[in-house]
Amino acid sequence: MEQSVKAADILEVRHVTNYYAGTGTSLLPGRHRHRVLNDVSLTIHNDEFFGLVGESGSGKSTLANCILGLIPYEGEIFVAGKPSPYNNKHRTREQVLEYTRNVQAIFQDPLSALDPGKTISFTLQEPLKAHRRYLAEKGIIRNREDREKRVREVLSLCDLDPSYADRRPGGLSGGQRQRVCIAASLMLSPPLILADEAISALDVSVGSQILNLFRDIDEKADFAMLFISHNLNVVYYLCDRIAVLFNGQIVEQGDSEQLYSDPKHPYTQLLLSAVPGLGKSGTENGQDTGAANAGETKTSGGAENAGKAGTEGKTEGPGKAEDPRSAEAGEAQADAEEDGCPYAARCPKATAACREKIPLKDISVRQADGTVKEHLVRCVLA
């Protein structure tokens, strides 16, 4: 019988694996499965901002969708000490409602997340209506006046005038729409919020304002955040701990200061080498910075020069099937290769040991004051 999650942990992801169905190729006809997440485990503490970084196609949004119950997965996910009901065929409506009260999301495109035909007040009251019985039993929201009061409170918390409640999304700027989406995620006061590329669709100055807003709200409301981004400077500015995801596996995880000042995995070193002023240079790490396929770097004044790094294209898998006549053999070999370090095919330091199964190694450092800065790395050279 599984133990419950400790009270200090708002989210625990245990050995989560996810597959996407493919349509096959001319050499491998028919349907096959591609492993997007490979045995991912992580824990987020209460009131902690946890960053998840990686290039496009690494599986960041897939993990968020698993936590939100939008796609199936193998493994276990606990929020507020209780298992996700979405992998349970016999789940009840009450279990789903309780789970959604504990975890809410902010997505990349605020315009597509809002109903253009409805007022902001209508949109923000929707979660209160869906949970009206629970809120009434707790004496939190009992009637329409209470709902409208809550809308005004949350709009003010997100630095929007309460008069915005009567406006529609089409009359708002991109930054204002994203503030409305943040307000929607806060309506039920969830202990966990998932922010998936929440500022990547905004211009630099507005994005920095949203980051500072997250910090301001964190001082007034108790919640933890899983902040997903490919922007390395942003997660360094905002998050307490960071995990680096590559090809569906966490290759390095730790305290943000520790990970950025002393990255151990070659992929993390390569990502940081593409960000001015952070990490070591590519030559110091023994890497060819050109191989990073780094995207353009952009700065943000309000968020400590938040920059962009990482590749925009999807990374190729580590290998192909030797026998194109057998789809099953090809899948088996791909899975075997994915059990090793996912970066081995591109790493100039790779050895034969890198293609074996490598667990996350704990190299945490104890500080002079007795505290421990977490540092985990999936590398035989660390």
C-alpha cells in the first residue's frame, strides 16, 4: 500500500511515463508508440516555486498535462497528499472536483484560454459556480454577492481595477488578458498552480511585469508553483529549485543557485553557456556552443534581464531501429537506448557507460550553516 505524501509536499510525481501514438513511416508502417516521458519523478514543497526547463519537445508540457489529468500516463501523481483521480476508471465527480480545487493552470496563450463572448466577471465566477456546494458548506461563497466580491478581490490582487470585471477579452491587451488568466487560477485559492510558458507569448517588458506579479502574489497568498519554461534566466529569477528535462528524462535537478553556479550535466552546461552572464562558457565546459542550437537571447528589465535559451525544434531521438522490417524490434531498441542518458548521442564526453541505465545521483552540498542545497544529476561523470 502506497504511503501518503508528506504534509510538506504539495506535489509528488512518481515514475511517470507517457507515450504518444505515432502513425508510422514508409519503412515502419502502422501505428507505433513514442515515449515522451521516461520515468519522471519530482517533488514540490509547499509555497515553493519549482522551475522545469528544457528545449521544445523535451516533454515539459506533457508532464503538465499529465498532472492536470488531460492525458493518460503510467505512474503515480499526488497533489495535496491525495492521488490523481484521472487514472482511476471508477473515479467520482467529488474526487475530480476536490483534485481541481487543489491544482489550477495558467497557459501560454491567454486569448485562447478566455471566452471572447463572455465578460471577465462571468469567466472568473465559473469555478466558483462549479464548486458552489463545497464553498457554501465551508461558508466561503454563499451567493452571487459573495462571488462578485471574490472577483473584485482577485482582480485587485492581480493589479487590475475591479471595473475590468465588466469588460471582454477582446478589449484587453495581452498582458491584461494574462493577468485575468492568473486571476482565474487563483479564484479557488489552490495550493498548487501550473504555469506552462506563461510569459512566452508576451513581449519582454510585459513578461517581466508578470514575473514580478507572481512574486507579489506569492507574498499575499500561500501557493506553490510549477513554472515551465525554456527561458533559463526567467526560472533562475523566479524559482527556488529547478529541474532540467531532456528527451523525457530529468538530467539534473537542484537548488537554483547551486545548479546555475556549478552545473554538472553536460546538457545543463551547454544550455547555460548560451545565456550571457550565467553559467560557464562553452569552451570551459568542453562543449561546442554552436551545437546547442541556441535560440535568440532576449532581455527583460523588470525580471533581472530574463533571457531565452534552448532549442526551438524538437530533438531527434537517440537512435533508429536496426531492422526496418520489424516495428516491434525498433521500438524495443529505442526504449533500450532511452533508458541510458538521453543526451549520450550528442555529448562529446559520452562513454559506453552512458548508454546504460543511469539513476539520478545525489551530490547535494551541505553549507556552512548546516543547510543542504539539493543537487541531483544523471551523469556517470559527475
